[in-house]
Amino acid sequence: MPRPIAATIHLEALRHNLARLRRAAPDARVWGVVKANAYGHGIERVFEGLRGADGFALLDLAEAGRVRALGWRGPILLLEGVFEPRDLELCSRLGLWHTVHCAEQIDMLAMHKTQSPHRVFLKMNSGMNRLGFAPAHFRSAWTRLEALPQVDEITLMTHFSDADGPKGVAAQLQVFRDVTRDLPGERSLANSAAALRFGGDAEVRGDWIRPGIAAYGSSPDFPDHDIAHWELQPAMTLAARIIATQELQPGDTVGYGSSFTADAPLRIGVVACGYADGYPRHCSTGTPVLVNGRRTRLVGRVSMDMLTVDLSGLPDAGTGSEVTLWGRAAGGAVLAIDEVARAAGTVGYELMCALALRVPVSVE
């Protein structure tokens, strides 16, 4: 039989999360963000769950081609735009919209020969200091694009750096507002945190929101708020089974480095999951897991192929018992990926994207 570990993608959770984001930002259209192979979930796997979105946003041309191959005829946005002039040819062929964040991309458009003008998203660097035109240069960039016959409609765009924290969006919103006040075109500003926390503000939600992590059932401002607070559902479950048990006596240690020492008699379960499956090695004793839907803890160090869990208070658990590493257990109990990520000193994005190829994945 195959090794007892598997991931499950929950289409109904994706639909639910998409609807929740629409409620948070009423009247805005929603991008289904599927960059990084749909945050590790798989573009082809999540498509049916996210096809209720108004468009798909991603990074590279190959992923855009995969979305078109699934039959999608609506908008597709390249969030980082094109990287070289020949990319514009494929944008024309596939009907892609693309971000313009630097003068070199405008130069490429000016040299591009096309029968169909391009829809572009002109990005402002309002404080994130990654991509985008500085506020002082934004209007001149808009003027250059507006003059090009290769350009059709221009959407105005920025990205919030602190929508998930106490700083919020006010300062960047003011910069964006001041620079774009009398410019025509639609607006796109809000990521997951901005949509959920500030989507009631028409200026923040704009015409298009770009929720990423929230669509997949992770809280964008954890630990301040968890997925229950935002009424989100996990779109991915990683589950395995116990393949052996051990009875420990006081003073016995567990795993490499003897990082855990039992201070009382203790029964542990050995689980068929390790860092080679994408479970974070940095998770230490105390990281939450579910065994048969009941909450317990990881003990000792995560190995390449195995980890160990505390079976105290779980007399019915043993070889063959289901262990939910994150997501939704068979009985309905939920372990948010954010909790596991926090124990590993990271964020849910990284765990989703790190799911190993050797883990079989199903869709329900």
C-alpha cells in the first residue's frame, strides 16, 4: 500500500472564501490570485473552486497558458508584468493584461507591434518600495502610456505594505489619492488584509481586490485574528497516519538530538510525515496537531520522513489513527495552517508552497 500521507484540496472552501471576500469588499471585482502554482495547491486543482472570480492573477506566462488551457476566457493579469519584449507577443496571443511598474516596460510597449491594444495596470510605489513608479514620476508614466497606440485602458494600482498591522493603509492611501485624484481609470489596491480589514472603504477596495492568502483559508493578520474570526475555511488539509507507537519512561528521549525528554510515563505515536513532505523542520515540541480530530502536540524533532506526537489522554489512538498536520480533520475539527506556521517561525504561505511533490494530492 502507499505510504499513509496525503493532501486534500477543498473546492467548497475555496468557493466559501471567495464569497466571504466579496462580502468584505462589496461591489469590487475579485482577482483569483493563483501565483506560485496557486500557493502550492495546484492551478488545475483549484480552478473549479475559484472560477467564480472575475479574473485570475499570476506571475508567469506558463501559468497564464495553463489557465487559458482550462477554458478560462476572462481576464488574466500578470502581476509583475513582462520581463522582456517578446513576452508582449504572448500577451497579445493569450489576451493577457499586465502590470507596468518601470520605464523599461513602457519602452517595450512603445516598440511592440500589435493589432490589439493592451490593457495595463500602472503600478505606484506608494511606500512598499518594491515595484512601482515613485509618486513623483507616476503621472509622467501615465502620460507616456496614454499616448501609446499599443495601450488601451490603464488601471491604477498600488500595494499596501502594512494592511495586516497597526500602521494600516491610511498613509499609502493618501499618497495614492493625492497623485491619482483626477486621473481616469479603474483602481486596484487591496490585498487580503486590506480587503478584510478595510474593504468597507470604497477607496481601499477600489474596482478590483487582489486577495491571495485569504482565498486559501489563512488569516492575513494572524495572530491578531484567526480564520474563525474572518469566517474563512482551510482549502488544504495535510493528513497522515500513525505507523507505530512507543511507551516512554521518565528520562527517555525522542528523536535526533534528544530534544525532548519525558518527565513522566508517556505514549507517543510515530507519524508518516516529515520535512521531506513539506512539514517544517523548525516545528518543535508543543506544535499543535490533531489525532483522530482531537488536539495534541508534536514532541521532539521533525525528521525527514517522520515526526512524533503525544498520545496522552488519547487511549483510542494508535497505529492507523489519522493525524491532521493542518486543515480539516475527518470529524470536522480544524487546525489552521497559521498555528503550525507560527510554531515554525514562518507564515502559512510558506507551508502551502512547500508541499512536497511526493505527497499525493486529491480534490474534493
